[in-house]
Amino acid sequence: MSKKLVHIIIGLNIGGAELMLKRLVLHSQQKGNFHHEVISLTDLGLIGKDLKEAGIHVYTLNMKSALSIFSIYFSLRKLLKEIKPDIVQTWMYHADFLGGLAAKSLGIKKIIWGIRTTDVTQGASRLTVGLRKICAKLSYSVPTDIVCAANVSKDVHIKIGYDVSKMHVIPNGFELDKLVATEEDRNKIREEFNISRDATVIGSVGRFNIVKNQKFFVEVARELVKTDPNLIFMLVGRDNTADNSELMGWLREHHLINNFRLLGQRNDIPLCLKAMDIFCLHSKTEGFPNVLGEALIMGLIAVSLDVGDAKYLLNNPKFISNHKEMADRILHIIEKYKYYKIEAEYNRKILIDNFDLNKIIAIYEKLYSGEI
């Protein structure tokens, strides 16, 4: 008989944690050893709709603000009592706190917390920062296990007082069969956005947000076009559009309107990546940077600031840069493109061997079964 497992997360809109939850639930459910259900503390979101269409039970509690935290706690506790799960897995601080306490109060034996971030002091609310401190204290009594998506996340949370004896690092896995695109796909995207086939395209993927730091990417572009005014820069992700007045203001200020292509939110990320030549991760902070791994598996040369587990994914200090040297690093990659392409291909094979989603799910299932 399969064990019943309930996942609790604050919301189910598109994000790294939400996508990993979706992949984990759908693939594990197919294997039949565990029966998965999902609770969103807020609304259904795009990921929730996908899960429901795939036959997964998804519950929503419609939390509107921190003021409703007590009523949500009791609603959550009541729902868990009805579902009677064998295991509760929570994703991120709000769910760790509420879900962990509710599950503990019901005597649920296996409670797995999830840590996805590193530095929440950048871009997060004071409530989230405070909640992390509370969770650090509760980590000794509430969860049986704590899953960190990144090595850096584990290190940071140990320093602020989390129970190290319960921590496991389980990175995100990649659906390798979906990270494919053809030369025809590459040309199609380029034609759609008026990019010549021989142009060098430097791109990034991520929602427009202070933490994702698109402003820095624009500043890097400003320096690069001084050497090559024909370079093209591609921004993919929610709110990276011509309707974004803040973003457009930066581009106008630096005379970069003609050099940038703003694709907004897309559901064909592998094709967008295929249209790029160099991928740039410019975030202020990351946990496990999903999109960096996806870019590498797609065969791109990637350069990144030293954030989250970027250095583990890139596996080569040549592809890690600081703010001051980023433009020069990218210029050098363009000049020595064939050499760096060989290095990137070597790293691609390492990622394919180590981050296949099926291998990652097998690790989660060992955790559920108490084997690790």
C-alpha cells in the first residue's frame, strides 16, 4: 500500500520551488509507491492547474495576508486531519512554519521542511526574515528532516541556527527530454524577434525583480556595446516587456533600445535558450539556480555571479565573475568562443549525469522511506 504524502506550499505560481514540486509529484505519483496531494496556502496558480489536470488533488486556503495567519493555521490543521497523511513535506518558510506546526500538533511522524533560499535579507519582507529566525529555533523540535535545494543554502541556515543534524542537500532535477531544441527552433525565435542568424546573443531568464537584478545586466550591456555595437541582449521572464516603464527607462538612458529583445513570460524556454549564444546569471542571490542548469544542459556557454550553487553547476572558475569583471569576462568568451564551447560541452555532460530528474526523485523517495 502506497504512503500518503501531502505537500504544503505558500502558492503555486511559476517559480523554481513550484516547478520542482510539480515535477516531483507527477513523476513520483506515476511510480505508485507514494500518493501525493498538494495544499496551497493561497491560490491555485498556473502550477496548481497543471497538477489538477494531471489528476493530483490540490487544495487552496486563499490566505490574503499575514493578518489571516491564525485562521489559515486552523484551516490547514483541519484539512490535514481529514486527509490523514503519513508524511508532510513543506516548501519554504511560511509553509515550514504553518505546515510544520499543524502536522506536529496532529502527531504526524514524518515532517520534511524545505529551504530554497540563501540571503532573504535582499528583496524579502521583514516578516519573512523574522519567520526564518523563528523556524531556526523550531527546527530542533518540529521537522524530522530539512531538505536544502543548494549547498550554499545549507551553509547559510546552519550559521543562523538551524539543526544541522536534520539537513540534507537535494538539488533540483532536470527533465532532460524536455530540454531540447533544434537549429530550426533557434532560427524561428530569432526571426520572430528580428535577430539576424549570425548575431551574437547574450541572454537571461527570470522574472523582473530587484533580486534578479536586470539593472546590472543592462549596465553590463552598456559596457559591451562600446566594443561591439551589434550585440543583442535577450531578456525572458515575467514583466520583461516594453510595457515595463522602469526597464525601458534604463534602456533609453543607455541608448540600448535597439540592442535589447524583451520576450516577457514564455512557455517555450528551451527554444528561447537555443536562440542565445551566451547565458548570463546576474541575480543578487540564488539558492539552486534552475535556469542556469537548463542553459548549460541546452549547450550554452554560461557566465554567472558567484550566487547560490552557481559554482557547483558551472564546475569551472572561468565561468564565475564578480560585478566589476562581468563585461570583460563576456568579451573574452566572445573572442575565444570555440575554446569556451568545448569547456561548456564537458560541463554539460557532467550535469546530465548528475542532475537527471529521475535520479533526484529516487533520492527523495529514499528520504520518504527513511533510507536516508
